[in-house]
Amino acid sequence: MNNPLSELKKLNKLNPIKYVPLSVSRKRPRTGQAPGSLIYTGKVYTDQIKIQVIDYTDDFINEVVIKDVDELEQFNHPNSITWINIQGLHDIEIISSIGKLMGLHPLTLEDILDTNQRPKVEEFDEHLYISMKMINHIEKVNMIDIEQVSIIAHKHYVICFQEKPGDVFDDIRNRLRNGKGRARKRGSDYLAYMLMDVVIDFYYETLDQVWNKIERLDDLVVRKPQRIQLADIQVIRRDLIQLRRYMYPVRDVVHTISKNSSDHFFADQTLMFVRDSYDHAVQVVENLDTYREILNSVMDLYLSQLSNKMNEVMKVLTVMSSIFIPLTFIAGIYGMNFENMPELTWEWAYPKGFYTLLGTVALAMIIIMKSRKWL
């Protein structure tokens, strides 16, 4: 059998999701701003914005790092599919220049820079805007990383806007480089689908980490509830609340795309895969609801175990009080300073009389409690 202390140490090593404390105000756009005003509301994670470009067809692939925004103009053509990945959003001038060069709507740029944006999808004349939360469990530091990713889906290119370096798209890059399967044989709509699908797939990994913590708590709360603190359960509860906030809207995003975008951007063949991603999103939401219910059960069981433990303590104290109350009463009587007490003249009054009386009363109390199954 595993040592509960070692189990608790494993539990404590699973760090919670990194939240912005409630006492620290988020940077929000000032009220009264005109629609389309560009204000970055996130943190600065990198000194310089990095622009990576993967341009490909069925026959070739070209990977470059762009240093000048004007170089993107050469990729805005129908002869190939271009994936533009932008890491860092703090330089508003660069983001604005990219938007003007690629024909993005000002409201789209405003949503890209608002990192508190709720996951959603919006359809414009020339492009489709998709906002999602990219959630990744970083195994090296045992931490869950959350950032906003904005996807611009165009007929000839796909643009990803990320808050910081690092993402979950390495598998897609490898598939494009290898040239195997459908990745390079389909259009930009299939590339946009792959990006969404990978983001959703990594939700499973995040939920697995949360489930491992819930499972350990569930095991400890039955065997050694005193080893757990209420804060351990509360941290996981907070994790699930945050994950629900980020994951629930993604289901609606994928559902909207699968139902309403066939005539504008996504081909019918790609929509079949989008519907499969919708099934994954539904399963993620169902797992999230299940974990919340299990955690609530763990919380109830933990509080019940504490209550039972307290009842056991109170039961022992009550039994001891019930036995010693009559004994204390008798001792109080014998402690009175009465002049006429027959026992004072007896040689063995206290050794035989007093202590025998106390023992008889105590034994009688114990027999009565045993008969009533109080002990």
C-alpha cells in the first residue's frame, strides 16, 4: 500500500494553473474609445515580435523568418498556401501594419490585441476570425500554460497571432515538412482545421493532469483525510472554473464553423473533419462537467469525514464526562467540612467506603453505557 505522505507530496507537486490574482487589476481598454482602437491588454513576453512563414504546395515547402513586415506581401497570392505565425503582440505598430497589408478588419485587430477575449468566431468578407485559448501542460516545470491564439483563415493563407513564443503546433509543422498525408494536399481551410484540432486535443492533456490530482485526493480523503487540507481541493476547484471559462465557448466556435461556413470558406471535405473536432470539443466539455461533479463529491466526502472525526472526539469526551460527573458530585460531598460525619471515626472509611462507592458508581455507568451501545 502506498504511503499517504508520499501521495500527498505527489499531489503538492502538481502546480495549479497560473492565474492573475484578483487584487491585481488587468489592463483594459479605456472607456470611450472608438471601435477598432488598438490597445494591447496582455503582458510583454518577448523583446521582439517574431514572424515565421511556412509557404507550401503539394510539391514544395519554404520556411522563412520575416524581419520586415513588407516582405509578407510576396506571400499574398493564390499560387500556394501560406501559414504566417506571429509570436508577440505588444508592438501595436507591427500588428497594425500586418493588418493593413493582409486586409484585416480593424475590429479583428482590436480583438486580437484584447487577450481577455472570449473564444469566438466571426465571419468577414475576406477572412474568418477564430479566437481560442491555447492550453498546454509544460512537463518540464509541471505547469499549465494558457494564452490566447487568434487564427485568421483566408482562402490563400492562415495567420496565427500568439502572445508569446512556444505553441502546440510542432506536429503540424512536421506534417507539412514531411509532405505525407493530407496536410499539403488540401487548401488553407484544412490548415485552419488542423490548428483548431490540435488546440482542442491538448485540452485532453490538461484535463488528464487535473484528473490525476482529483484521483489522488479521492484516494486520500477516504484513507487519510487528516493528510489533506481544504486548500488542496479549493485549488483544483479554481482550476476547473477557469478551464470551464476557456473550454466551453470553444464547443460553440467549432459548432458554428461546422454549420455556417461551408459556403464561404471551408470546403465540404474539410467540414467532415471539423465536425469530428466538434465531437472532441463536446467530449472535453462533458469530461470537464464530470470532473467538477466528482470534485464536489470529494469535497462533500472530505467535510463528512471531518464531521465524523469531530463526532468521535465529542463522543469520547461525552462518555468521560458522563462517568466523572457523578464521581465529582460524590467527591464534592465528602469534601464538605461537616462536624458530624460517621465515616470520620471509621478506620477504613476512605480506603474501603469512599473508593468502593466511587468504583461502584463508575462501573454502573459503564455497564449502562455498554447496554445502550454508547461505547
